[in-house]
Amino acid sequence: MDHMAKFKLHETLKGALDAHDKSITKLAKECKIPVSVLHGWVNGTLPSAKNLHHVIKLSAHLEISIEELLFGHKSTQGQTSNIFTCNFVDGGDKYRLIIQKIQN
């Protein structure tokens, strides 16, 4: 994988669970995300193409940006930049994922 930023999703989630004194099960239920998906993320599994939409739900529920959720830092306003790029295979299909912060 070619990373421009390092994923810190598991660290961010552990911090959020501690800060809000919640279990993985409770947070998953509140966000309507499968417990297995959230449990995997807390333990270091990266989002896949099939569950990436849950990142948006989780970001909104925790009231933090997607960039902060995935990479552990707040986004910079008014900049356009690629913050993450990777190539991966999921279910035999090849993907290139580019996360780009665009200007507001």
C-alpha cells in the first residue's frame, strides 16, 4: 500500500470509546454498524470497499471529521490535498482508494 498518511482509526476509536465510556457493542448499536465491523476496526482492521460507508456514519455520530477519525488529525480548512492513497484487492477486484480533502 502507498500511504500519504498513516491510518489511526483503531487509536481514534479506542480513545472515543474511553472518552465516552462506551463498549464496542453499544457504539455499534447507536451507529447502526455491525459489531463485527467496529470490533475489527478497533483491533486494527482497515475499512474495506464494502464497509467504507460506515465510516461516514461513525464520523457523524462521534461529531468528528472523517480525516480526524481515520488519520487522527483535524482537517485544514481551505486546502485541496490528497491525504491518503492506496491500491488494494477486495473479493478479487482491484481498487485504488484516494481520499482527497477538497476546498469548501
